[in-house]
Amino acid sequence: KMSKSLGNVVAPEDVIEKYGVDVMRQYILSASAPWDDLRFSWEGVKTTMRMFNVLWNVYKFPLPYMALDGYKPAEKDGVWDPSAVEAHVKEFCREDRWLISRINSLAETVSAEMEVCNLHRATRPVSTFVLDELSRWYVQLVRPRMWLEEDSVSKQQAYDTMYYCMRRLLTIMAPFAPFAAEKMYQNLRLGNDPASIHMVDWFKGVDALRDPVLEEEMQIIQNFDEAVSNARQNGKRKGRWPVSEVVVASDSDAVINAVAAMNDMACDRANARKVTAVKGLWDKLEWTAVPTMKAIGKQFGRNGPKVKAFIENTDGSSLKAALAKDGKVPFTDGDFSCELTGEHMTFTEKMPENIFGAQMDGAEVYVDVTLTDELEADGYAREIIRRIQEMRKQAGLAVDAKIVVSAVIADARVTALVSSQHEVIAGEVRAESLSIGAGESGPEGAAEWDVDGLKVFISIKEKC
């Protein structure tokens, strides 16, 4: 509790001076219901500030690519025309259709909560949308399309989707973050658009543009993505390194169907050669049955030791399968017979070698982290690509600048593996020339990198 006598009062101007008025407003509106006392937290303010920083980065992300390609949003008499997107949305890529659906769902949610003055329930979904759906998901999905050098319908659709989403999002955010929304709007507005974001009509969302089925499927793939990340951490395999297979085991038809419908996206997000969905239990798992003596002793008395020995000496996987199929397992020993159920035993999972698992809503996800030469070559190539891209960024090179690259690797075997990915690396980093060799030192001026304990020396320069 804040008290002047205790000296723990936080003045609004202190928050504004440090984080800005939009951050304070968004934090206060979302932190608690309007009728509840506010428990002020500097950490909460910092989290809100982080959301604004993420939003700003998302807003800036496509601008260099749009400028490079001369992108122009659809317009009528100098006024932005969203119908050009809305009328053709069914022709867009799946992730574009999903984002357009989500921004319209968000608009409906915020509008409904605003009408009944649930300001906390109006502002919280905005933060979730920016952080989890727009930044962590859509931008990651769409980035490769914006990197394409050639003109393509897919890239144009990505531009249209990002522009549409940002224009709609700024309208939704304007009452809560008037200054930030105005700043971004002024750079996005067309010549005859309203002079201010606060002169734009409120956007309630278009129900016809919502696709609840697609939104549910994408949510499942997002949950899958998080589970794969957790399983990789358990297996100490970084996300940049490909894996041979990921298996999703579930009793949910929704999960099975979503993984099947979006299998290409699941493979891409998991960085896996193959993603398989199986109904029920995965047959490669091994199970150990453990007797539940409290239930066994209570029900079977002096015959309990016989039941215990039967459970311990029977293959756990077969017991689990029988319970899943029939809900019971018959047992006979001499004159004694009974039916065992799930209350009489529990099961512990035994993973096959190099298989690591994690849970997601309604399913278990298993990742095979076994490395082959092909997977290892791909993994090292991605590590080197990341270092070259970081060096491009540090050098302040334009996104379309061609470069000359030299990479020296302190391991002959790895050098051979990486050399097999020569074209992939050169294409990703826009290298006009790329040399890959083995050695203990690089050319003069080369940067030394540590790639999983392996020394790699890389030099880049812009192609004149």
C-alpha cells in the first residue's frame, strides 16, 4: 500500500518521465479492472514498455523491404482502400489469412469490451496480439518471403497483410496509446487519408473475414511449436539444427487434423524433415508398469503379492495398450482370478535413445535428435549463416547489398560438411563470392566465432 508517510508513493510524472505517457496509460488500463484498486508495479510498467518496443520493431520491420520494392498500398483517390485486401483474402497465403482473421477478431473483442467499459479486458488482448501473434509468430513466418529478391505475388501479399494489419491495429490502439499510434500512422497514411489517426473511423472488425477454424488450427500449431522447443531443450538440440522426425501423439481429432492440415508449417517451425501425428499412444515408446499397492492390498488382500508380481513381470507397454483398449486386464493364478484396472497400476515412460518429449495441450510431442551427416551439415551451415548476417548488420550494409565472404573452419570434417551447403549459405547471405576452407586461422581482419566449441573465422566485405 502506498503512503506518503512511508515515502513509497509513485508520482505519475515519475512514470511518464521514465517510460512515457502511453506506457503509463496502457499499464494502468490493463493492470486491473476499473473498479479495483491498482497494485502498482514497476516490473509491470517495464513489461508494458517492452510491448511498445516490440510493436515499434514490428512496425519498422517491413519498411526497408517495402521501400526497396517500391510497395504502394491500394488506394482510391489517395485514400487507403482496405477492400483491395478484404475482397481477395481467400487468395492469400495461409498465415496471411490467419493474421487478417486475428486482427478482425481482436477488433470485435476490443469493441465489445469497450462498450461495457471493461477497459482491462479491452487492452490486455492487444498486448497479447502484439507479443505472441504478430511478433513471435507472424513476423517469423513471413520473414523469408520478404527476403525474396524477385518480385512475387506471395511477397506482395505479405506487404498487403502487414500494412492492413498495422493500419487496423493502430486504429484499435489509438484510444489507449494516442501518441505512439499517431507517430506510426503519420508514416503509414496516404496523401488524402484523414490527417490524424484520431480522425479515422473506429474499426469494429468484419465478421466475414474471421476464420475460427483456421485460428484454432494455428493455435494448435503454436502450442506444438512451443512443445517442440521444450523437447529440444531437454535434448540439448538448438532450434537452428534440423532434426529427422517429430511425432505428435494425441487422442484429440482437432490436434491430429491441425497437424495434418498444416504439416508443411509444422515441419518448418520444428525444423524437422518429417512431422507425424498418431492417434493414441506412439508405438515406439516403452512403458514400465508400477503396482499401486494401496489399491491392490485393499482389494485383493493376501493375493496382493500375486497381483504385484504379475504387474512387475508383465511388459508395461502391453498392459497399457490393453487398458487403453478394454479398460481392464484379466489375471489368473491357480484358483485366484481378477480383473485389473488403471487404479491398480501406474506407468512410467521410457524414451527410446535420442528421443525427447514435451507436453502440449491435448498431446505429447516427441523429437528425435539423432544427428546424421546431412543434418549436421545443415546445422553448421545455419550457424555460419547467423554469424554472417550478424556481421552484415554490424557493418550497416543495406538488405540488398552483395558481399564477398571467406570462412575458415578449424576442423576438416566440418569444413567438408559445410562446403556441401555452399549454395544455400551464399543465397541466404547474398554472397556474390563465398570461399570455405579448413585452417587454424582466418584471413587478416577476420572475426573469430565460437560455434559449439568449434573455431570459425569469417570475413566479409561489400561487393564493389
